[in-house]
Amino acid sequence: MFHNARVPLLVLLLALASQPAWAQRDLTGMWRPLARNEDGSGLDGDYAGLPLNPAGRMRAQSWAPENFDVPEWVCRPHAFDFSVEAGAATMRLSAIVDDPTQKLIALHGRLSMREQETTIYMDGRPRPPDYVRHSWSGFSAGEWEGTTLVVTATHLKEDYIRRWGPMRSDDATVRIRFKRFSPEYLRATVIIYDPVYMAEPYIRTSLIWLHDPDVLMPPYPCEEATETVIERGTVPHYLPGKNLLPAQDPKVVDQFGTPYDARLGGAETMYPEYIKKLGPFPRPTNAAAGGAERGQ
């Protein structure tokens, strides 16, 4: 009887050994982004909710909109971790498999927003040395935590986390947690660890996609052309205290009446408890200038 009882158990163990780990999920395929609420007040230059340290705030306040017109930055791509936040970011994930062994080497990701791509190594290879040249996607390695794919990227170029000044440095480590809910939905949560510009890790649940095999991956062609009045070699910037972005003007009010102090950002502005501190802050009274409102 004891021998017969072991047979079903042996069959079960053999079946489990021949299958992938139960917690892993297939994330490959075409993913269509769903609409999401925009964060922030809608005023350019609002850093509320960003854990900027003094260096990060100074760097953000020195940024000028003319940076987008610098000839050297024509066709500049987004970083992959920035593009996963974009509402127009259709995504394709595909597997890179070693044919002789049929083992998964990596996942290849492509986002339609600025045609950004990444390779997520799944074979446990070591990270390159610190001196290796940085790139927009850096070096990414993935591992499974239950049903969540955790992707850790290093060797990244400096890039913005908002398109009005706040940056992450090239010393930052970016972690993206991909979680698939049922067959249809995929969520990305981005965590940025930056010892240069941030006082604490910055966490944002960026986007949710819907699995859609019929969605098209549109091209995003860009050809370099000099169509700007900014001369080559120019570095547009604001000096301390001279920032002209609307949210950096204490006299300009946003649609929520956010106090100017809150718009300066900092780690404490990320937490709900900060709302209790808003009461004593003086509130601006003037209307926001046209073009500073959300969507313009």
C-alpha cells in the first residue's frame, strides 16, 4: 500500500519539474495603454510629490524650456522608464530564446513613445563594471518575485522625470515592477533610487496596459534637422531665483490653490500627512497665466 501511494506523488513531482515555476507569468505580446489621470497641478515647474533634495531642486530650477530647442538634442529619445509613464506608449514584449537549449535569455521591450527599447536579461549574467558607457536604457536584469517581474536598471544616462526640469542623475538605479492581472491587464510600478538628486526613493505607478494582439506598433521616425533659433553650443538655463516657469512664481495660483512652498517639492510632499501642513501656508491669489493651465 505504501508503494502504491508513492506513485501519484512521483507523477506529480515529475510534472512540476517539467513546467516553468508556477509563479512566473508570460508577459510577452502587444500591450495597449489605458487612459490615466495626470498627476500634478498642471503648472509647469510644479515639483510637489517629488522627493527632491537641495541639489535636485536647484537642478530643476535651473532648467529652461529652450532646452527642447537645442540643436544637439534633436531626436533625443526618452529613457525607457520615462516612456512607460506616457499615455501614448504602446508596448511590445518579446522573448529572446537560446535555440539549442530553449532557455529564456532575455525579454526585449519596445515602446512606441520615442521608439525606446530595452533588453531585460533573465539569464543571471553579472552587471558590467561601473565605468561601462551609460545609455538611455542602461543595463537591465529581471527576476521573479512571485508573479511580479522585477527589472533593475543601472548604467543609465541622466534624464528628466518630468518635462519641466526635475531630473534623475546618471548614478540612479531604476526598478520597474511588472505585474500582470488576469490575462488582460499589465501594470508597471517605477521606483527611482537617486543618491544625487533625491532625498528618498521616488515611487510611481506609471501605467496600466490592456493585452491586445491586434494593436499596431506605430513608427516614431525622427530625422535630424536644424529648425530652431537656438544656436549650437548654447546652454539655456535660469540663474538662481530667476526661474520663469509659472509654478515657480509665488504669485501664481494653480487650479487647486496649492501653496508655493508645496510646489517646491521635497520628500515630505509625497506623503498624505503633508496635507495637514498646508493650512498655515500663504496661498497665492492671482489667476494663473494663460497657457499654464492643464492641457496647454
